[in-house]
Amino acid sequence: MVFNFICRRFLIHARPLIKLELRCHGLLSSSSSQSYSVTTKTSGSSHQPSFTVTYLINSCGISPDTAILASKHLDLSESSNTADSVLAFLNNYGFTKSQVSMLINLRPKLLLSDPEKTLLPHFQTLNSLGLSNTDIAAIVSVRPKAILTGKLQETAVPCFNYLKSVLGSDDKVISCIKRFPPALTYNLQVYAAENIRLLLEVGVPKLRIASMLAQQPRTFFTSADRFRKVVEDVKEMGFDPSTSRFLWAIHAVRAMSKSTWDNKMELYKKWGWSEEEIFTAFEKHPGCMMASPDKISRILDFLVNTMGWESSYIVQWSIVICFSSEKRIIPRCLVYQYLAEKGLTEEDGFCFNKWLMYSDTKFLKWLVKRYEEEAPELLKLYHKHLNEANGPNISVLQKRNVV
């Protein structure tokens, strides 16, 4: 009640100070400061942008193109004070400029609302669950449609309590919510609870369920019929319910439609994998079926055509499909290829664990220690390939001299 009263007094009586406060925090451009201007050309003549477009660009950090589109459904010319009060409210809650920009980009009409009626009740609900203002800013800015709904105040507390009964602590629940904010609007007794009971019935350990719920909460939030079908499909594939891979397989199958699954099966077959090999790869690392078709093709193209790997070898290390081609696979493999051409690699060939499984820090330490005498230029070469792979003109997917 006290916070509510303070906000009401702030919004009603402090309005003349709002623009000054926003300017101080960089959320509103003053007339004397440099602001972004945009002109539109029609039939060879230039026109000044509308007040709404200018406001969205200069006060909210929205791109000109997005601001122009939003202005077709939004008019701030008669309600700038309301928009100012929304921005002041967000600033008071600790939203950064980028978070304000993201939020308004997703929900520009929020600028027309009364923050005390539209935002404050939801934010108070989130605060009551133990979420900090920083947490609130993070989840609201990326999922405003899910969070700023009337259902939140009805479902948030029951949802939090159920998650705590499974996860065991407030911190774990808050971490789970931050991973999937819409969870707060679900009736978990209808969705997650029944699905978790099913997993327990088929032999999945409770601790594994809790771990998966904390890491990938979205996996559990689906209808019981849909979830049961996914569990049956995964069991038919031969996964052991007592292992973590069983749940990761459920996560992968649950995340895509049958047509998407079939399309990826066909894509792997085009690269020479048999259906049995695809299921072997999926069993070893279910994430290989969650990569996008483009990523699958890029990685296989590089490994087969540039590195000369046999397709059957990649099946045994299907986790490679989940790695970043630009940040890990390409620069590390090209360094290995360079060493191989100089005859400096180990006799047993490519050691997958060392070359691709090591973290960046561990890999660089190992690389320098192992080859500093034979190839002191290696670290420089690695960074060169890393920069090239992440640059605008990536040509390393073609056969070329890597020196």
C-alpha cells in the first residue's frame, strides 16, 4: 500500500520533472542535445517525421524503420505525458536503455497506458515472489506479452509454490522462471504436474526430473496427451528412463513437429547417414536433432569436404552438431589441419576430446603447452582463423590453403 501510494503521488505530482529525469538517464533527448532525425521522401519531396516516430527513436531507442511501422498504429502526439510517465516508471525500476528499447519495440502501445494500473500490479506480484527489480526488468523486457497479462496475478503464486515443491528452493525457482517466464501464467496442476507424474511412473528418477525442470522448464509445459506420446516415442527409440539422455531426448522430440523431425531425418540421409546411424547419433547426443537445417548442413559440409572426415565418424561424435562452427569447430580444426600438413600432430590422429571438447580457456592452454616449441606461431594462426570465421566474408567452408 505504501509503495502504491508513493507511485501514485510520483506520477501525478512529479510530472514536470519526468522529462528532466529521463534526459539525465539518457532515455529522453533534450532539445539542446543531438537527437536522431529521419526524413521520408515522397515524390521527390522531404517530409519531417511525425512526433510519434521522433519520440520512439529519440526517447525509446527504437530503430527508424520500426518506429515508422509502429507509428501507423500508435499516436503519441496527444499523450506524450503518459508516455513520459511510462518511461519514468521503467527507469525507476532499473530498466536499462537497451531493455526499454526492447520492451517498447515489442509492445509500443504500452506507452499509452497508465503505468500504475498496467505495470505496477504485475511488478508487485513479481516482487512478492522474490524477484529483484533487475530480474523483473530482464524477464519483462524479453517476454512482455506473456508477463503483462491478467492471468499473472491469478497463477503466479500457485506456480511458484508448485515449482518450489519440485525444485526445493526459492533460488532454483527464480532461476527456472528466468529461463521461461511464461511458466508463471500456466496452471501447473493441469500441465507440468501430470507430466511429471508420468515420468515418475516410467522410472525417471526424481532428481533428474528436477534438474531438467530447472534447465529446460518449457519441456514440461504441454498437454498431457502430447507429452505422453513423446514419452512413448522416446521409449520406443530405446532410451533408458533412468538416464539423463532420456529426458534430453524428450526435450528434443517435444520441441519440434513431426514434419520438422522428418525433414531433418531426410537431411542427414542426404549426407550419407542411414536411419540406424541417425538414431545412433541421436542416442549419443539428442541435441543433434535440435540444430537448424542450415547449421547441420554447414557443419557437415565443413567436416566432410574441408576436413575430410568420414560420415560414419561424425555419427559417433554427434555432439559436434551442437557446437558453434564459427567460434569452435572451424578455427580449431583448421589449426589441426595446419599441424597435420607439417607432420606435427599426434600419431593416433585427431583427438576429439582435446580439439573440440575442451573449453576455450583449457584448449588454448593445452595448445600453447603442447606445440609452443614446434609451432610458436600457432596461437596467432588460431586467432586469425577465429576472426575469419566470425567475419563478414566467410570462405573457410571451401577447400583452401589454411596456412
